Amino acid sequence: MADAFYDDATVQCPYPHYAALRANDPAHRLAGEDVYLVTRHADCEAVLAQPEVFSSKAGPGLRQRELMSTAKAPLDAGYRVVRTLLTNDPPSHTRYRKLVAKAFTARRIAGLEPKIRTVVDDLVDALPAEGRVDLVRDLAQPLPLIVIADFLGVPRSDLDVFQKWSDDAAEVLGGTLTEQRSRECHQSLQELLGYFDERIAERRLQPSDDFLGLLLEARAADERPLQTEEMLAISYVTLVAGNETTVNLLSSLLLLLLRHPDQLARIRTDRSLIPAAVEEALRLEAPVQGSVRLATRDTEVAGTPVPKGSRLLVVAGAANRDPAVFTEPDRFDLDRGNSRSHLSFGKGIHFCLGAALSRLEATVALEHLLDRVERIELDPAFQPRYADNAVLRSLLSLPVDVTKARA
């Protein structure tokens, strides 16, 4: 029996489904699976705050365990993805977090701003002076990929293959892969890890101050240095998390503003409102709709028994619209006082290390777009379509008509 969670109608607009679950079945077990959807804000916070009960060692995808148990042959041997940040628990997670956090200090992220502004200007320069553009294809997708490639320290000439590797890795999260597609994504991952292995070997011969170079030099008191397979896994996670989520944030931010021209007009007049718009976009359209946890013992959530070994999807996309926390939760409101109570970047020990970078990219992109494009109008016939992925909220296109400001 299929569950409505995976239906195309739900993937395209999950929020009515989330609302029904919050009200009637806040720890809903997916039909035929050992996955529970946690949809109330308080329950999501409680799960995220108890890593000893709800482990992150659940794997990234919802259905990968069942999928590979039915495979006719094992996956080819190759690079092993060790648990580092996203799918790990203390004390091992604590070590990785301590070593990697040095690359995401406030000072280091702030130092990226001039380069981000240059990238945005280059992308806006490439837009026609007047006419039709696709803001997903022409801005939201290339910006984060370029930024994360520069951050990692890989050449921009490799962006196309990086995009493929990132997209394939992201597809695994959605839970709807066929066996064949799962194998293709596994091969893509092997190629990605092999690529990073070669780049890290280069850094051993010629040190650098990019992310890969920092991983080689990362040290902390009483902690052993990172091994190669650990650096490969961290690089892989950084690419996917730093690219896909920011693409989704920027796409959603632009669509929300175009659908609320009164709010867009306010921001054109007062750029200090941009951070509020970014937080509302994060709240209303969580780039990653949920994160997976594994019950380490028999427990319960929202009064529902959850047996040991069950997986839980902590649905940030549902928690972020919980009326118990947010007044008129479905409304885009630049004056909302508690937008940052959203769970789109997680909470607790797994709060997203790249949150500041993602916010910075979205802020700079919107500032420069409004500075240099005086007219942005959504195609009145546009009906948004999202990728067939129940976890990643990925807008496929955003066609608009633009007129650039005169120099």
C-alpha cells in the first residue's frame, strides 16, 4: 500500500498533508514502512534534542535499506563513505564537528562576501537587458555551485560534472529510487569520491588555504588528524549540503517575493528587510523538508509507540508551519517576529555548519538582483513544478520577464 507522502500531488504541495498529520496523526507511520513522520514543532525539537534516543546513524535515504536488501547483486566495491557529520553521533560526531567548524567561522564566511558579490554580478551581467529568463537556471542553480566549488578549491571548469554528482547524491534523499537508479547514483558517488581523492593528494604536495587544504591541516587538542577516507566523506557532504540546499532556498525566496509583489516593493524601498525575507523563505519552504533519525530503543513520540530500529523523518517543512508556534503560519510575513524559530537548518548538535554561508548567498543575490534589474515579472501562466523528491524542495524552473536598470 502506497502512502500519500510519496504522491506527486503531495510532493508538489505537501502542506495540506502536513497540516492533517499535525492535527490528527503527528507521528504518522508510512504505510508498509518502518518510517514515522514527526510533524509538530515541539515533537521535532524533542527528537532533535535527544541524539542518544534518536540516532543520526539512519542513512540519508528513506528507502535505501529496503531497496538494497532486494538487490540481485551487491554494489561494486569501491570507496567507503564513513560516517562523519550528518549521519553520526557523539563522541565521533563531536570530533568531526570540532575539526571542520574551523572552516566555517564567522570571519571566514564574511571573507567570502566580496567573491560572492562578484559571482552574482557576473550572473546578472549574463542576463539579457530585457526579455525572458529562468531565475532557477540562470541564478539560483549556478550561484551556489560556483561558490561551493571555490570554497572547496576545485576548478570551475569541472562545474558540469560537479552538478551531476551533486544532483545524483541529492536524489538519494527522496526515497523513491528504483534499484537501477540507486546503482547509478552509487557509481556517481564513487566518481565524486575518486575526484576528491585526487584533489586531496594534490594538496599534500602543494598546500592551500581552501577547504580541502584546511581539512589536511585540521587539528584540535587531543584529537587525531583526519584520515583520507574521512576527508572524502566530509568533502562529499559539504558539496551536496552547500549546493542543493542553497539552490532551493534562493529559488523559493524569489518565487515567494514574486507572488507577493507588495512585499517585494517594500524590500526595493528598504533593503534591511532582506534578512527577514530570507528567514520567511526558510520557514515556509524548507530546502530540506526533513532529516532522518533512528530509534535506539523502544520509545514514543506524540503518544505513538516507536519500536527500536524504526526510522523517523523529522519534518521541518511541517514544523515550520505549526500554528502552535507561528501565527497564520501559511502567510509570508516580513514582520513576523519569530521566523528564526524554524527548523530548516536543524537544531542542537547537528545545526547546519553552512547556515551562515547559505543566508549570505541568498542575501547578496537578492540585493544585487534588485539593484540591477528594475522589472521582474512572473509569467502569469506559470505553475511551479518541483523535483520528484519527497525530502528536497527543489523548484525546477522560474520563468520571468526582466528589464535591467540602465547604467
